[in-house]
Amino acid sequence: METFHVEPREDGDKLIVQYGAMKELRAWIQDKKFFVETQSDLGVKDESIILDTNKKFRDFLEESTGYTAKERLKMAKKEVSSESG
């Protein structure tokens, strides 16, 4: 969670940060899968804060997974199609 330049707090096996337009980001690994939950702060109206938060979130996901947004989307689509078929 170095991307956000804030120290995460721990809640059991989950790491939690608050940054910019995110009220909370929770990240953890379970059954060899990486999970991330976010909660937006809808009170943030400053566009520069929102854009910075979005960029840092994308950077965090890429650093954490090793995959770009395009690659993650492709993998997610593949996962959904294999579950439904």
C-alpha cells in the first residue's frame, strides 16, 4: 500500500487505508486470490482529489497484481465466462 503514501492499519488479515476520495480500501488474500473492497467518499467534490485517487488506485492494483487494467479486464471476462458456461 506504498502507492498511497499512508500507513495501513490491520484488521485481522486485511490491510485498510483511507486516501483522498476513498473512505476506505480493504485488501487481503484468501484462497490464493487477491481481494480489494473500496468505499468512496461521496462528499469529495474536488476533481483533482478524485482524479489523483483514481490514478493511485489503478497504480495500486497494477503494482499488487502485476497486471494492467486492460489485462485485469480480460482475465475478469474470462473468469465470468468460465463460471457461466
